[in-house]
Amino acid sequence: MNTISIDSDKCRKDEICMEECPFNLLVDGGDGIPTPVEAAGEMCVNCGHCVAICPGDAIAVNGMTAEDCDEVDPAKAVSAEQVEQLFRSRRSVRVYKDEPVERETLERLLDMARWAPTARNKQPVHWLVLTDRDEIAELSRMVASWLREVGRYLPIADAVDKGKDMVNRDAPCLLIAHAGPDALKPVEDCSIALTTIEAAAPAFGLGACWGGLFMAAAQNCEPLRDRLNLPEGHTVYGALMLGRPKFRFRRIPPREAVKVTWR
């Protein structure tokens, strides 16, 4: 049961929290000070919206107050032009330098992904981080074996057998996102978390590529699932190769026009 409390001495009676609550759990108590509705304890998802937006620092959710939150620094906001180039220049990086990815860098990226949105703020995403090159190569061989069994992408399986890893691309790191059966939207939650890391990677000198073949095998190949040794009931919902690009992309290829209907 979640608890929402309002400090009446700090409240500015601006009603901002009432407007911003995703589930309309705060209403005017009659004196301009918000009060939680009867079902607030059950419906609150502990997102912290009200705490984050209150200019008077008057709200606490489950004991979390403004003092527990980091301040947003407007000076660190990126420009529209920077964001535009970031996403227009995004490439799937499949050729990496023979260098490990530092543990500290991985920890920072994973930490940022904690703020990726999840359904009802359940935060169900778990991570398996592989940095052992031999283990990653072994998983690639297992994926190749599965591809042969199902009769798909046989040239890729042949390449792996000959020592050219076209599954995990000799990446020095493989990030695997998984979630348990209690997740409401595990595909979306894990995908958004991985996309967050992919978007942030260039700022750390890294490139990334989605491991589509690995993801398919991890969901359908029992020996591979057993090899990953995930917690009981957990399923792989996404994987990302990560490493320092061997080469620098210099241009932004064109794309098709936006497909949009305006109403």
C-alpha cells in the first residue's frame, strides 16, 4: 500500500500536482491543499511525478521527499540540433576494436537505464552482462547450431563454424535484458531500456547493435536458455552488442520520407 502525504505548511496551493498525477489521485481538499483520493494507496505506482514537480517541496510518497531527489540542471540540457544529429547519425555497429568495455562505463549506462519508463512503473528489467569473449563466442556457436536445426540463415551458421562470428560479431560485451512473469509489458520495458543504452552509448565512445539472432535463439533454444541460467521463470526480451567502434561513420545516409497522416 502506497502512502502520499502533503505538508500543508509548504504547499503553495498551485494545484500543479493535481494536474500532473497520471491517475488523478490528488484532489482539492477544500482549502486548496491537495488530498489523496480514497483509492490512492492502491492505484499509486510510486512514479514520483508529484514529488518531482512540486515547487514547494511539499509532497512525500512512501517517505520519498524532494530531498531524496537529484535536481534537474538546465545547464546540462542538450540542444535540439544535438539530439537531431544523435538520432540521425545512429548506426548499428558490427565491427569493434579488440578492447574491453570498462566496468565503470557499463555500470553508468545500466544505471541510466533505470530511469527508462516501464509499464505502471514496475521496473521489471534485469540484466545479464557478458564480457568474457570466449563465453560470447560459445553462445554464438550455440545460436549457429540452433539456426541449422530450424533451417534458417544457414550462411550465417556456416560463417560461425568457419570462425567468423556473424551472430555476436566478436563484440567485447553482450548486454542481455530479461524479465520475470510478473512484468506487465516485458517486451516494451526491456526494449525501451536497451534503446536508452544504445542512444547513450556514443557519448561514452561506444557503438551498439541489436542481437536479433541471439534474441530469437534465447527464446526458442532450450540448451541456450539453460546455458544462460536466468532466474526461474525469466525470459530474454532483448540483447545488445556493445564495444568501441573500429571505424568512424562519416556520413548520414538518406531515409524514406516520413509516413504520416495528419488529422
